[in-house]
Amino acid sequence: MVQSRNENASETQVSRREQALLDHWARKFRAPLIHYIQRRAPARFEPEDLVQDIFLRLARRADLATIERVEGYLFQTAASVLADRYRKDGRSLDFVESFDDSLQGEEVLTPERVVIGRESLDELVKALHLLPERTRNIFVLYHFEGVRQKDIAGRFEMPISTVEKHMARANKHLLQRVGRTL
């Protein structure tokens, strides 16, 4: 009987610890997640609701403390939540439709152009993975997530000039590795 009480106390402590992690992540990443969703979802999808869904998924996970790259995990979860919402909404083709609309008056995508594009993208991804992790994360936040350099500096607790140096290093590296093929 005493043993089961200790086990229950241990489970409660883990739950409190995980709740503290969730609370911390919610405070730290709520605004970037909302921005991420606003850039990718139509107005009918409420960003606050989607952020809530993201943290509900995290709350169901039993081993939050083992997540090594929290930011990446959160944004991957955000992408999954968005994809699920598109499926539930019955409009999973919104991305394709908007892409097709942007091609009007442009060259038609031939199979050859698609293959060349995929190869170029593969080269870019390989080159990105050769960068130091922090430099790669800064580059991705700025170029793919649209986070301002000032906000990146705050997130990584570094001066803006350091963010600029990381960006310059990443740009130089990518130009050397894939600039000729893009």
C-alpha cells in the first residue's frame, strides 16, 4: 500500500514537471506558432485553436522531457495539426490550387523541370545539413519561417550582429555549395 502511494506521488510529480514544461513552451513559442499558422492557413482557421491543438497533442505525449529539439518538434506538430485541419475541412487541395494559380502565365511545369527542381532542392537540403546547427536554425527561421532577425536574436539570446554573421555564413556556404545549380 505504501509503495503504491509513492508510485502515485511520483506520477504526480512527473505530471507537474511536464505541465511546467508545457507552460514554459506555451509562453515561449505561442507567438511564433501563431505567426507560423497565420502564414500557412486561411483566415477561417483560428490560429489560437490550432495552437491549443498543438499543445493538446504534446500533453498526450508521455515523455516530454526527452524531446531534444523542442522548437523543431513544436513546428513539426504544428504542420501536422494544419494538415489534419485541412483534411477535416475537406480542402486538402488548397495548397495545390494556390500553387496552380500562381503559375498562370508562367512556363508549364514539365516532368524534366520537376526532376531538376527536386534535385536542386535535395542539394539545398544537403548543404543546409552541413551547416552548424545554430547557423542552420537561424537561416531556416529567417528564410523559411519569416522570423525577423531581431526576434531571432531574442530567441537565441544573442546580439543582432551575431545573427547577421550566422546569416552571412549560411548564405556564403549555400552559394558555394548549390548556387551554381539553383
